[in-house]
Amino acid sequence: MNHIAIVEGDITRADVDAIVNAANPKMLGGGGVDGAIHRAAGPKLLEVCRKVKAVNGVRCPYGEARITTAGELPSQYVIHAVGPIYRQANNPKELLESAYCNSLILAKENGCRSIAFPAISCGAYGYPLEDAAHIALSVCGRLEFSGIQVVFYLFGQKMYELWCHVLQEKL
Ligand code: AR6
């Protein structure tokens, strides 16, 4: 697990190859970390998101991920991952696992050596925080992803401490 780091702070500042956005299925921006990423990236990010193939307005179903260029962000790519809405999904755990897993697969396929994640589904989508930390750190800790440097950007001291605690438990 020594390829995983945890920091407290704003993910738009991350110096990595790919920044992961906690997006919604339409992939045209929103609140929370999605809003912050679109503000920092500027209108070019929305432009490339619009070009992603949509089926009935859905560009990225729950549990999946899509990759685009990153507008004005320092990273090369934004990976838009859509976690589950905790109270609406039948299988929130599987969907959260696959949102992380699909993001890491896309990063690998595109030659990324480093990736920054926010706490997907832990804001508006209401995932219980400790469960979400276990899932995120388990998926990123899989041997198949040990070649990618993973940095979690958490908002607030409480979230930061919780994720550090869960990571310690896994070591
Ligand atoms: N850097 C790092 N983490 C952040 C930042 C930031 N700049 N801003 C917020 N967070 P959320 P979700 C934290 O709600 O639950 C959007 O409207 C935040 O404190 O952004 O997956 C989308 O468009 C929380 O811990 O994402 C979707 O509609 C975590 O990021 C919906 O919200 C995720 O909170 C997705 O909901």
C-alpha cells in the first residue's frame, strides 16, 4: 500500500497525471468537487464533456468512468467517475468499487503514473464515510494497481483523519 498517499486539501491543486471528478451521469458539471474542478479547469472541460457519447443524456452510468482532457488544470486528464447515490442504489458497494476500479483501469490504459481521487459519493450522494474509505482504499490497494501513485484529497480534518485511520488498519 505504499503507493497510496492521503492529503487534506483541494484536489484541483493536485500535481498528478489524472484528477478524478466525482461526477453525475450527465457529466456536465454540478456542485461539490465537480463544481470546483469545472471552475478550475475553465470552459474547455465542459466542451470536451459535451463531446462524450450520451445515451438519453447519460454520458457515464453509475459505477462507470470516462476520461477527457483537463482544460486549464495542471493534470493531463480528468477522469469522471460516477459513484452511487447511497439511498437509491440497490448495490451501492459494488457501484462504488467499480467507480474506483474503472477509474484506475482508464488511468492505466492511458499511461498515467499518478492519479488523485476525491472521496467519491461522500458528499451529495450520501455514502457512509467509513464504509466508503474502506472500499476506496481496498480497491486502490489491489496488486494490479500498485504501479500507479494514488493520492486521496480529502476535505476537512475529520475526513483526513478517518481515511488515515482506515489506511492504518489495512497495513
Ligand atoms: N477537493 C477535494 N474534495 C472536495 C472538494 C475539493 N475541491 N470539494 C468537495 N470535496 P461531492 P458526490 C469533497 O458532493 O457525493 C455533484 O453535484 C466533499 O467534501 O462533491 O460523489 C456532482 O455533480 C466530499 O467529501 O460528490 C454529482 O451530482 C467529496 O468531495 C454529485 O455532486 C465528494 O462530495 C456527486 O456527489
